[in-house]
Amino acid sequence: MRELTVKETAQRLLECESAHILIHRRPDGDCTGSGFALMYALRSMGRKARVLCSDEIPEKFHFLMPEVETLEEFHPEMIISADIADEQLFGENLTEYEGRVDLCIDHHISNTGYAKELCLDGNAAAACQVAYEVIREMGIPFTREIAMCLYTGIATDTGCFMHDNAKARTFEIVSEIMTMYPDIPYADINRRMFTIKSIGRLRLEGLLAEQIESFADGRFTVITITKELMEKYGIAESDFEGLAGFPLQVEGAEVGAVIKEREGGECRISLRSAGDMNVSLICQSFGGGGHKRAAGCSIYASPQETKQLIIDAVLKGFEQA
């Protein structure tokens, strides 16, 4: 693996004639935004590019995608990944690309270096922030589509600019985007991303409020979602988008965990920190990773066993702090 500067990455893309751009399973705003922004950038130069995802992209992000896809199938010159820290996040429908990624554009400090070349900025708030710097260095015009994609990714990964990963450069980039395209409905995008919820999601939040457990004198809150619970209340997978920070809404909580039971004996854990604890280190101990204040991992055990493992790890973290 060779690390590239933004300038070197821009040159790679300028030389690229065709690419498949991979985004991670269970896509969110940042991987969707960065993936499609890079696609639009390449297409604006007359190059062939297509975004591939193992899972269906949620309807809330469809406004970032082309209304009609007319590009025929092609054999890509390059395989690019956006916002993917580990090949394990490709998903079951993209396993054929494992070991084949030429260039990864990312902002996760836990990136495993699986690509041949890596453009990584661990201080960036989002992969879309890195993509912005690369596209700007390419010297091509920022189209309206590119601007919407990049804004959406930055807004979602910063929690509508509430998280402390939103630094001065993040706001500068957003200001530059808004100056270029003041007519983009940014408030509507924010409402779509953060306010509008399905009936299923509203019911889910009410249900989860009843499931919250507190530990360490309220400093650590946990929600456990079993398959039985999902089936009983008819909860859809799409209703879980952006739920990881829900336990931190409890007053006094410094660390929050959402544990969700999946098929095949897997439990997916999302950890969020509002204090000094580095939850990425905890997730790395279970084979996962992420950022200091936002990370995830998978444990193959029952929900109760998984919960106890996470509780023990977080309580140990409090003791060592």
C-alpha cells in the first residue's frame, strides 16, 4: 500500500479513463455522497464511472443519484473505494473486489491499507471532505450534482455540524460549496437527513427509549435490539439509519452503544462517545474500528453475551481513564 497526497490522487483521477467506485454496505450519506461525487467528477470529463454498493441505497439518498442510468456495462480500468476502511465492509455482493482496489479515498484512522494506493486524511470530518479537496485539485468545475453530494456527506457525518469532527476547514468547505451554488436547498437537505422520519422509525425510537439500560452511574447507556424485537414490531432495516447516537441523548451519558442482532449469529455494535473515551480502540479490540468518538464492530455471540462483552470493555475504559 502506498499513501498518496491529494495532489497525487487528483492526478490519478485525471488519468483514469474508467472506474468502478465502491461504497460500503448499509450505505450512509458520506459514502453515498463521496462515491457519487467522484462518479460525477469523472463523468464530467467524459470518462466512464459507476458507483457499486452491496446493498440497496436508501430512498432518502436517491436525490443524489442520476435520474436515469444510461451507461452501458464496461470493464473498469480502476477500482476505487470511497469511505471504506476495511474490505469487510464491502458486503457480500462485492466480495469479488477484495484484493483488487487500486485507490481508496477515506477519512477513517482505522483504515487497514487494503488498497494499492490510499488517500487518507484522518482529521477530515467526512470522506466527502477528502473528495472535495481531491476534486478541487483536479481543476475541474464543481457541478451542482457534485456540490449536493459533498454537502450531504459532510452534513450527515457531522450530525448536521453538531459533532466535534466539524473543524474550521469543514466549515470553509461548506461555505465554498454554498457560495458556488446558493440555490441548492440546503435546509431541505438537512430536513430530509435529520428531521423527516418514517412511521416505523418514530415507533422504533419510542420502543428503544424503553430499552435503554444505564451503567457506570449513567455514564454509559446501552440499547439491545434483537431479531425477535424487530419481527414483533415490524421494524425495517432502513429504520436504523442514523440511530447510533440515540443512547447519547440521555442526560449524563458519555458513551452510548447500540447492539443489533443480525443473521448468522452476528451482533453489530455501534459505539459513540461524547467524552474523552476513544471508542475506536474498544472496537479495534473486537476486530472493528472507526473514529475516536464513533466506531463499530461485530461480535459473533448472543445479544446478551455481546452486551456483557461491550459493558466490560467500556467499564474497563472508564477505569483506565
